Amino acid sequence: MISQELKNYIEKEIIPRYLDFDKAHGILHVKKVIKNSLEIAKSFKEMNTELIYVIAAFHDLGLVAGRKVHHTESAKIVRNDKFLNNCFSKDEINIIANAVEDHRASGPTPRSKYGKIVSDADRDYDFDNIIVRCINFRFELDFFDSLIEVRKHLYDKYRTGGYLKEFYFKVKPQDIQDRFDRFVEDDAYALQEFKRIYGIEVFGMEVIDCYDKSIIKNSVNSFSRMAVRGIAIEEGKLLMIHVKEAGDYKFPGGGIEKDESDEVALKREFYEEAAVSDINKIIPYGAFIQKQDDLFGDGTFYQISKYYFAEGLNVEKFNGSNLDEYESELGMEPVWIDVDEAIELNEKASQREKCSPWIARENKILNRLK
């Protein structure tokens, strides 16, 4: 039985601290560990439920000092907590602190049953959720570097023979173990699954294609750009932007400006490039990620293009007055064109000595729409 006083303290003073941590170790995570710990403890009548509750609640607080030492820092926080010291005996504080310190999967076997229970409760065998937690832990990485780091982590921890230990429950189903093993061994499978999971978590849509053609690595001059692009189809034809100077066709769209939502940015781009004054509905289609050497410098260029279906267009007469200087110089104008014709003309344009850098990306999308 957990006292109301202890519950109030944990819920008001301890759990909110997890708001300061990465999404993988946030409030949802600690609540899940608490729930799992109490559920596992039901099988052991001799266990003190309040100790289990406190251990689970405090287990990751040491992240304030960094990932590498978070387990030992969490134990220090327990030992220095005045409320806990007023509620529990010295021996009980030692049990709590030791169990908190022992919960880490890569550490030695926990010294007590309490440590083993919370250690098991901290394990997650939902394949997608584990990938998501890895992504959120290193959220600053781009798609390609994130994939490398996630596969390294799963190789070390979750593959057959990895360092993850199990003590009482939470035994991995064989089909889940097989997915972990395949993810670290099979490049094509890893990319396929990562595109799906990363895209939905980070962009709200699956990554439908990607490529990394960069030669320069770890450049301090690297920069990224987030863009939106629209797919509008009426009577079997696509609304596209004809780039007269290069002879190719691109989807309406461009970079998202500061504080713009995807929808606002897409409507602005459609108005500027195609004289579309309103879009009734946008539907997520998929993201295209590209990484390459910067054409104008010595760094790398990382771009995410988020594609949306655009429905219910209100099209006005186009006069080019809303184009910026660069777009005007390229001779951009909106046209309705058949998908096969757009692909064919883009392929011809790609053979020119100076061709638009977006042709390969747009043709991949066009071929998917056939």
C-alpha cells in the first residue's frame, strides 16, 4: 500500500523533473516504468510496494548530470532527498539508492530483488517504440547519422548476445528478437523500417525515399533546410511548375519560413508560384530526404521535402508577379501536365550540362504517383 503523502510528493515534486529530459526519458517513460514495476512486484508478496514505487520514480533523475553517470547520480539524489529520509529508515534508503544505481542494463547484476524488478520494468520490447526512443535520445542527428547510431545501439544491446539482461519477466518474444537481429544485420531491411518509423515520429509522415551523396563528412559548414511541396491532381493532370530555363518540371513548394506551419508555408508557396489563392485540404503523402555536398560551398546540404496532396484549389490568373528574383530568372510558370509527360521531359532536361538539382527527386515522386 502506497501512502497518499508519498504519492503526492512523487507526483508533484519528482515526476515533473522528467520534463527536462529528452523525449525518450520523459514523463511517459517514467510513468511506464512505475506501472511495470508495480505489476511485476505483485508476484512477490514480500516486496515493499512503496520502495518499488520510489525506486521506479527516481531511477532516471540523474540524467541532469549526463547519460554516462545518470545511474550513480540518481542514487545520490535518493540519499540526499529530505522527504525520503523522513519517510524511510536508513536501511530502506540504502535499498532504494542501490536499486536505482543498479537499474542500468549495461551495468552489473542488481544487488537486490528490488533492483532486478525495476531493471526489468525499464526494458521495452516494442520494436517501433525502441527505435523511437533511440531517435529521440539523439534528436540532433540527421536521418542518416541517426540510422547509424540506432543500429549501433541495437547491436550492442538488443541483438542476440547483446548486453541486455532479464531477471524475472519481460522475456523478449522470438519474433521481436528476430526483428532486432535482422535490423542490425540487413541494410535494406534496416533502411526500410527506419524510414517508416523515423518519418512518422519526426515528420508526421513516412520517409518515402532518401539518399546521401555527400563526400564531405562532419563539416562545420553543413546546413539543413525544411521544405514543403504540394501534389495537386485534377482531371488526371498534375499542377507543376515549368522551369523554362532548364526545361524541367517541379512540384509547387519551397522552404518553410520561421514560425510557419507546413500548411501555411504550402499555401504561401502555391500562391507565389502558381497563383493559387487557397487550398481547401492538405493530406500528408511522404517525406524525401537528401544529403549532398553544398553546390556553393565546402560543406554539406541536408534537405527534407515534405510532400502533401493539395485538394480544392482556388486558382487565379498567373502573371509571375509573386515570384522572387531567382524564380523569375528561371522563368517559372504553373502548368497542368500528364505525369508520364512530366517524367519524360524531366529525363530529357537531366541530360543537359546545367540541369536543375531537384529533377532526380521530383521524378522519383512522379514515378511513385503513376
